[in-house]
Amino acid sequence: MYLDFYGLSEKPFNATPDPKFLYLTPGHREALAQLLYGIQENKGFIVLTGEVGTGKTTLLRTLLQRLDGHATVAFVFNSTLSFDGVFEYMLEDFGIAKTTENQAQRLFALNNFLIERRRAGQSTLLILDEAQNLDPPTLEKVRLLSNFETPTEKLLQILLVGQPELEAKLQLPELRQLRQRIELRCSIPVLTHQETPDYIRTRLRIAGARDLGLFTDRAIARISEYAGGVPRVINIVCAHCLLYGYADQKRKIDCEVVEQAIEYLENGKRQRHGVRDLSWRRALASMEWWLLASMVALAAGLAFLAVRPEILEDVSRLTARPFSTVAGLVRDTLAIR
């Protein structure tokens, strides 16, 4: 709804892992370089960790683009599977026909597939996303898959991707053999307060925005404070801000809009701070105009009395006040005015 209003060609803050929108901080750039190096050098096990929402899946999608057909990849993103489920998913993703129910024969078919890929000059990569959820027995069986090798190199590379809890799980005594086979470790950090403004404006630019200052500096500072540098949270807040800004026909996203978006995310409702404040300001403005008009009318009336002594005499009789007192009151009031 808001694309035309803000001059955007597409949504800049979608939650999908689109590699086009990957923002490469020094930490992201280093992690991507390590992953590419590890795959090109046929390292066995590689571990990538990062907090929830830091862009691990987006980085993986970018990695697959950079490989550009030089690797055959099986991407298992369902970490609730047992090892048998992981194995079957991997074979399906590799395109290995399921000719038998005998696991030994399927392992033999996998070995032949890996050898063929290597002869064709391709690497073969198994990516296990959300690997922190895999139980130790499953991880141990995954380790056994790395035994596919020649005397000089590994035939299957395995990339374990997960939250920091994955590193803690790998320290378990029963996984010490797996831990010894990890050749590369890399991690993705959260954004700093200095990186967050550039992150937001980069996504706006990629989405075709003509005005990269769509979010005010104070609005970005509040988003950064709330999101704690987590790109996924930044995206969610910014997407709500654009929706609310459009609803209120605001060309700039200010702190007021950000607070409304945060209020909705926290409590499920939108506080219309702007409408309440605007109504109060309008009421004050109306009161000021009424007071000003009253003062002008009073001043005009007093000035009229000052030039019509006969009216002052009538006022003196009606109020039972001396003429000099009434005349003095008028003069004092005009002087104050």
C-alpha cells in the first residue's frame, strides 16, 4: 500500500532472506569469506553461529549465489528431523534416486554420487540449519557422514549453522570426536549503533527509494535502541513504521511513528499519540483565539467609554460608585492594555 506513497519499487524490509538485501558489515564479510574459503579448500566440518535474526540464512543464500554452480548443495532447514530424516532429505536434495530401503545400499549410492561430483570438479555440501536443535546422537551420526573421503581429500563437506547454543552443545563429552573435526568456525555479530543507520538506508536504496532520509535521525536512533542491532527486529519495526506513516500520510518517519510501531509490537495495539497531541494543540489554539478576541472587545468597549462621559455617568449611578472612581478604573485599564 505504501510503495507509491514513499516512492519505492519494492518492500525494503521484508523478513525473507533475499541475498540482494544482504548488508555486509565487517563481521558478515569475514564470515562469508571464511565460508567460501572452507568450501573451496574442501574443509570437512565448518560451523557458523549467530544470534537469532542476525542474518545467517541470508548469508547462506548469498554463499550459494557466490558458489555459482561449483558445488552441489543439500540444504536441510528442518532441525526437528531424526538422523534418518536428515539422511533421506539430503539424498532427495542431491537428486539421488531411492532405489532401495536398504540403508547400506543407499550409503553406497551416496558414495558413488560424491565421487562423480568430485570427478566433475564440483564440491558437495550439506548445510544443516538450526543445528543447535539436533540431539547429540543425531550429530554423532552426521559426523560419520564425513568419513566419505579419498586418501587426499574429503568428498562431503558439512556446514553446521545455528545459534550460540550450538557451540555449547559441541562441548558435550559425547561429541568430542565431532568437535575435533571442525576445521573452521565463524560467527555473525549484531549491528552496532553506527551501522544501523547505514543498514536502514542501504535497504531503502536497494528498494528504489528516492529519499534515503525517509527515517529521521532520531527515529533511527530509537529503532537502534529498541532492536539491539538485530536486523530482523529492525526490519519488523521499519515495516510497521512505513505502514503507520502511510496511514497518517506522513512523508517522514519520525519518533512518534516509531513509538507507535514499538507499542504495537509490544502490546498488540497502536497508541495514537499524534492524534491526541494534535487535538490538544488545536484546543489550546482555539482558547488563545477566544481570549484574544475577548481582550480586543473589552479594549474597544473601554475606549468607547473613555470618549463618552455621559455613559460613565450612567455607570456611576447604576453601580453607586463616584464618577471619579469609574473614570479612574477605565483610565487604569486602558493603561494596562
